[in-house]
Amino acid sequence: MTFLLGIDGGGTSCKAVLATSDGAVLSEAKAGASNLNTDREQALSSIMAACAAAFEAASLPFEPEKITNAVLGMAGANVLGSLEDFGAALPFQSCEIVTDARIALEGAHAGEDGIIAIIGTGSAILAKRNGEMKHLGGWGFKLGDQASGAWLGHNALKETLLAYDCLAGSSALTEEILLRFNREPDSIIAFAQKAAPSDFGSFAPALLDAAKQNDPLANKLLDEGTQYLEAAFSRLMSEKKLPIALLGGLSHIYMERLSPEFQALVTAPKTNALRGALLMAQKNAGARA
């Protein structure tokens, strides 16, 4: 008996789905963190732990060498070079390593053409059109992540300092942020120098609350994020309209702000990223056969 394996490896957990060679799901399991860009050895350990747990959950002996096709959707895969050495360290007969966004796309549209926008602490937009892949964004916080929670928080802090200097208008949001730092701009600078994307993202809830009260700064930033998403969607569609799946913690916020043209194209994800990885493993198995 041989098997297929799908892996969804993220910064907090690594999920595995084990299936028969014809795609019938046997079990799912989970292990620890597995961001390739953060710690390759930890990622490798988590993949094998999740794989072993999946075999155990299916009441099968742990025989990873019987996995004929594995697809690993891994956080951090887009910012690294060759991953051949990492794949070679795994005992599977055939292994494809892609980004976690790639398997999310496959899952959201069940392998068919479509677009996904992942909008959480970071952001990335991915499309499959006539079977070809196109990726926009996903360049990380320092150079990208437009519309994301980290991007919103970072820009809110910048605008707060401009308001403090009387170079931009103040608002309830800038006042709230100033109060958090005891109206000391040096404290904002000290915070920003050490802040991770998630730290900047911690200001997003206040911004969203302010937007509900028609705060001009909050609405300005959300409008800019919406404009970025719509420009990306237009770029990816060209002459062909594609269904759009919005994923991530801020997806519902932007759904409400999209123009009617794009709202009409938004569809619910058909399945999740883990099953997307399994779909890809099935396709690879068919291609090999």
C-alpha cells in the first residue's frame, strides 16, 4: 500500500493529511512550528513529527518511504533559494516544496483557476489563470505587506507623528495612539525600532474601531489598502474575470469595502490549504503515472 501526503507548514504549527494513492483521506495530524526561513531543522523535525502522527492516527505503522508523492506548502519558502537539499533530507519518494500561499490557492478554488488574497498580519495575492501561476506581493513587512494588519499599524504610527508635528491632521485615532505612548513621540520611535510585524499589527484593532466611528485617518488607510487589492485583482484578471477568495483575519473588513464589481466575484473557499496540498499531491501522482 502506498500513500499521498499533504503538509501545511506555518510559523506556529505543521499540519499533515495522509491519504491513499487514489486520494481517499486516512487521517490528519499536527506538530510544531515549521517556518523554513526561521529554522530549517525545526521545520524538518515538525514535518516528520506530523507525518508520524498522521500514520498513528490512521492506525498504520510509520512507513514514510511508502509516500509516493508529498506536497509541502511551507511558510518562508518564497524567500529562500534552492530547496533541493531540504527535500532530499525527507524520506518520501517524490516531494514538491511550495509556498503556503500556493496550497491555499489550490484549496480555495479546488485546483481550478482563481485568485486568493491572504490578508492578516502580512499579505500576499496569488492567482491561477489558464493553469499558470502569478504571484503579487508577499515580499514581507519591510518592503510590502500592503493592506495587512502590520501595514495598517505601521502607517497609523507614521501618521500619528505627522499629526504631532502639525504636518497632518489629527484624529481620534492619532490621539488614542499618542495616549498609549503618554504623548511622548520618542517612545513611539523606541517602540518602532524593536517592533516585529505582529507588534505593529497590534494597532490594527484600534484602527478598525476608529473606522466604525468614521475616523478620517482610519478610513484613509483602509481605502489605500482596498485600492491596492483592487489594483492587484485587475492586474491578475486581464481579459478574464476570475473568482476571488479572501483569506486571513482582515478579509471580512476589505470585503465590505470592495467595489461592487469585485464583490460580485468573491466566493467562499471550497476547502482549506491542507487539502490544497493533497490535491496537488494527487495531480503530481497522476502526472508521474
